[in-house]
Amino acid sequence: MYGDATNWDENAYRETVLKEREIQTRTVFRTAWAPPYNLDTLLVASSDGSVASYSISSSIAASKLKNPFGFVNADTDKLSVEPNCFIQAHCGPAYDVKFYGDGEDALLLSCGDDGRIRGWKWKEFSSPRYSVSSQGNDTKPVLDMVNPQHKGPWGALSPIPENNALAVNTQEGSVFAASGDSCAYCWDVETGKVKMVFKGHMEYLHCIVARNSSNQIITGSEDGTTRIWDCKSGKCTQVIDQVKHLKLKGSASWVGCVALDASESWLACSSGRNISLWNLPASECVSKIPTRATVQDMLFDNNQILTVGTDPLLNRFDMNGTILSQIQCAPSSSFSISLHPAGVMAVGGYGGLVDVISQFGSHMCTFHC
């Protein structure tokens, strides 16, 4: 007996298949804990251009319903969770989210492949008005800044360069962006205009951090160098050549991520499967740390370094490079790790997966975005 194809809708079927594939290949590029950092709200920026917030307490409750014995298996207990708030932030992947300020007046900032930096008032974004049912299509940002285009021969304009990472300095009213045209841009939050352009890298930028105590920014690039910039003059004050210090060759020479400790005295730079640790006041490389897989994000936890990358592991190193622990993570490849002040970690990556891990190393919940 054959089915009746009279009402077959080829276009609807095609859209369904494409949507399923998009969900399967979705990637979480950044996670960030929301103020006032009460361990309940996690922000996620994804490859579909969306920025969404998720309730961790609701995810944990749903996880316990699925597994009443309380043990969460990161390989099997992956929940599909609806976000509390959702916004279609960018045309193309959203690569980073940051908060400008910590109180109720904080701005939620995002950047992406479309070369824009957009900002929303967090108090309004987290209200029921921006619930998932609205799909975020009618949400207007209070900030909308787009990278400048460069003029080529005969006046032709270049494509708008993407923004790969953000950093903020609330004291100076500045937002910094690491862009695909090998430049870093400093934007004025009040006027929405470019205050300064940092030029010197030979290839596009992967990462950026603000060293606010010294009014500096630090950038990492595909050209294999990390540069420290003075924000008053816009000049580069120091170049860290990973190829020279780590004796790297080929594609492993690019700088994928950089991290500062809380004192802003220690800098970690990753290049492929290598990390170099620098004492900034002494301008000295104090240790070189080999890793099992390419590092795609890292941060400091007091005097320890947490890394994630192209293998499903969350690694913890001491400052000498000794591995203290390795925790299995749900994403097969992770692009983001964020640390809550209480010690809880959120790891996001391939497959649209987010793994929330306690300070003791146990999996609190794992969910699909």
C-alpha cells in the first residue's frame, strides 16, 4: 500500500531536513554568566547568530527528572532546553558576548561574523518581553556599531570585517573588538563611534583582553604574535613572538586565545598545542606548557589555568604546566569556558552543547541549545 502524495509539500520537507541538520551542527562559541552572578543565568552565543539566556536551576531540575538518581552522564544525559530569553543578534555566527558593567544598568554586548557590535540593556533583555516566544525579532539594540570598510582600487569597498572577540573598559567608556582586517577597534559606548584603531598585526585577530589597570589591551593574531597596546597613544608597546619563543612551525604558530589573571600580572598565550606563560612586569616567559590538543579557550582560576579545545576535556594546569585534573566534557570540541565566582564552570562547543560542571568536577547538567 503506497502513501498518498497528493498533498506532499516538497519545500516544507526540505526546510525540515535543513533545520534538523542545522541543529545537529550548531556550535556554541561563547558562554558567559549573567550579573548579578547568582549562578542561575547563563548566556550563550551560537553559530546561528543567536544570543540566548538559560536557567541553570531549571536545567538541573530537568536533568534530575530524567535521571532521579542524581548522576549526570555527560555522554547520554543531554537535554534539549528552551531558553528564558532569545534574540537573533547577528546575520551569521555570534562569536562573543560580554557584559559592560555589573549592576542592573549593565549592557549585554555581542559581536559576530557580520562585523557588528550590538548592545542591549540587560534589565530589559531578561524581562518577559524578550521571551523565547517572540524569537527576538522585534528587539532593538541600544548600541549598534559596525566595522568600517576599507577602500581599494578605483574606490571599491572591502567586505565588512568580522568581529571575533570583545573586551571592555568601563572606566574609560570603551569597548574593544578583535577584527578580521588585522585591526583592533576601540569604540566609545556613549557615541557609538570609533575612538581609536590599533594597527600592526599582519593577519586577522582571534582574541583580545583588556588590561585595565595599565590602560592597555592585548591581542592575539593569525600572524603568530601577541601584541600589547597602549590605549592612550594607540601604539604597540611589546610584541610577543610565539614562533620564536616556542619554536613553532606551520599552522601551529597562530595565537588562538589569550588570558589574564586577576592581578593582570600574568598572561597566558595559546598557539596550537602549546601555551606560553608570561610575567608581564618582568616581560619574561616563565613556562612553556605542551597540551594534548589545540587550545581554543582558556582562563585563570587563581594560580591555575583552565583550558578547553579540540578534545572533549577540561584541563587544569598549575603555573608550572603540571596537569592537576582532566574532566570529560560533552562537546567533542569546545570553544568556550566561563567561570562563575562560586567556582562553577560552563563549557560550550560543537553540537550546540553546554556542560555545566561544579567546582568539585561533577557534571551538574548538560544541555542542547
